[in-house]
Amino acid sequence: PTPAAMPRKKEQDLDDFVVSDDDDSDMDSPPAKKGGPKSGAKPTPKAGAKAAPKAGAKRDTGGTKEADADTAKAKKPKPAPPPKDTTVDENGWTMDPPSLIYKDFGSKPSKKIAGFDLDGTLVETKSGAQFPVSANDWKFAFADVPQVLKKFHEDGYRIVIFTNQGGIKKALAGAAASTAKGKVDGALSKAGVPALVLMATLKDELRKPGRGMWERMVSMNGGVEPDLASSFYCGDAAGRPTDFMDRETGAPADTDKRFAGAVGVAFKEPESVFTKGQAAGGEGNDAIIGIFSELAEHFKTSGGDKDGFKAAAYRKVVEALMTFEPKITEGNLKQVLALKGVGKGSLGIIEEYLKTGKVADLEAIREAKGGGAPKAGTASKEQPTGPKNANAAVAFK
């Protein structure tokens, strides 16, 4: 791939230099009288001219918030430029500019390929948020994902995950990339199965439904040509009425189905490969985490002066609770309060939910919006062309 072009340094504006066409421009004003100012005397400033600031004096910004913001903005460090060359990070992920990230988790070449989509097929967000709030914000989309993947591995398939991660864009070493890579690291570590993972980050030939990622996989298959008749691809973007909506066409997305067609392998829907129903375990904590995630999303979009602070605080609670493995009960609330990011106000919300099964403030917010708790698999009224649910949107399909 062609390295991303480095930004050109802005050329200095020639208007910064005032050049006169008049060779005698120094004489445009009346000549000074003979015996001008004495040596060492300070020149008299012109009428209306501001005195030059003393050396070391701070620039007067007028005390305005706008000026202070401009000053802070000027001091903000610039983000690191995208890598120009192929690099490997400390966790074994290869960043191949401009738009590919990949890692082999101990898989071996095979003529049989079991291909899978990632978000909405193998994993989904634990918080219920549209996008993962951290690398730990994931859970298996189906209870038997680890067992099914292990069975394919034992049957001689090479498991390969092909995922569009459009939120990363060119920042292959940025925060969004770190979250996506950490999520995959955690999921495959817990599944305990060898796999090859490829992420496409831009709208180019690598992005599904194009076959670019498949071709890159073939080049990593140790010279073994995949047997298309023995291989398959599984994904949730199948063009079904309940699938999330394609942003460009306004129709149910069929990205995964078209990818399988472009490659020439059989297509499978997740429900036909895995056990129907959501992954079991941790339901009580997931519900509590979902409450704070919904509150954070509400205040993020409210636009009030203090709402941004509330949204950030609730996001910290979400991140803290995702690290708490025991099921939250009234008996371990002291341990919950000890978590960094959880305060007495947040603990009060948790206590209210444990005692009543709901949170009055959240119920009022839902009532004001004209609806109840969000249900998985339904399209948003506020975003009719958006994803069918929070988990499906993560991949930017």
C-alpha cells in the first residue's frame, strides 16, 4: 500500500511582509527636524498607538473565555501522524498503512476457511452502548461462541475474522484502534482458539463487501489455496428486514452476504451457526452497566451546561463496573463504592435498582422521550437510517 502522504507545512503568507514599490518610501512622511531627539531619548508614540508590551509581560487576552480557549487550543499537542511504514506493536498487531491491521493468534494455513464477522456476530458491547467505551466493553454475542469456534478448529478449519472498523480511519495506532485490538485480544484469549484477524479501516478495496481482505488472507495462508467449496463466511449483515440499515442505501445492510458472494463461498447467518439467544452469565451486572450507559448517552446529547460533565461521570462508572467480576448485590456495595469512578450518587442509583428493579430518573427520561427501555433488534426513530441496535453499529458496515 502507498504510504499516507505527510501533511505539507503551510507556506508563510507573503502578505506578512509589506513591500513598497517606491524606492523613496522612507521619505513619504515629512523629514525630521535637524537636531532630532537626543541620544537615548524614547521616541514619541503616534496618536492612538498602543504602547508595546514590556519584556516578559503576559499578553492581555481581555479576560474573555474565548481568548482563554484560543490560548489553550494553541497549546494542545497535535496527534501523532499515521504510520508511513508497516510496523508491529508490542502485542503483535501489524499496522499496514494506509488501512489494514492484522494479527495471527497461532492459526495454521488450511484449505478450509471458516470466516466470521466480528461485531454483532461473535461479540457485542457489554455496556449496550453504540460504541465500546473501552477495550473491556465486550461479551460474546452467543453463549456457545467459544465451543463452536473450537469445533471448527478441531475439524481442520482455519478461523479467520474479517471486520470493517471504519472508526479507526488512518489512525492505525490511535485510540479507536487500541480499543478494537484490545477487544479482540480479550475475546480470543477467553475463547482459547487460534485465529487470524484482519481489520479494514478505510473505504477502499480492503473494505467488505470487496474481496480485498480475503485476498490478503490468501497471501498469508502459507501457499495453500483455499477450497471455496469447503469454506464459508458467517456474518449478521444479511439484508434481512431486522438487520441494521445501510447508511448509503437506506435498506437493510447485506455487506456480509455480498462479501461471501464476491469471494465465492457459502454464506451463513449467525443464528444458524450459534445457539439462539444471548450469551448467559453476568446478566445482573449487564443490566446495571446498561443503566449508566443509557444515562451517559442521554446527557451526552442533551446539550446542557452541566450535562457534559454528567455524561463523562457516568461513562467512568460504566468502565469501573465492567472490571467488577462478582455479581453486584446489596451485600457487596462497599466493594463497589471502592471502585475508582463510582461515587455515592452512582451507588444510590445501583441501590435503587437492586431494591426496585428500576431507576426513577431514567424512567422519567424515557417517558419524556416517549418510550420505554430500548429493545434490541428495533430501529431507532430518531435515526431511521441507523443500525438496528447498538451492537451492530460498531463495525461501521
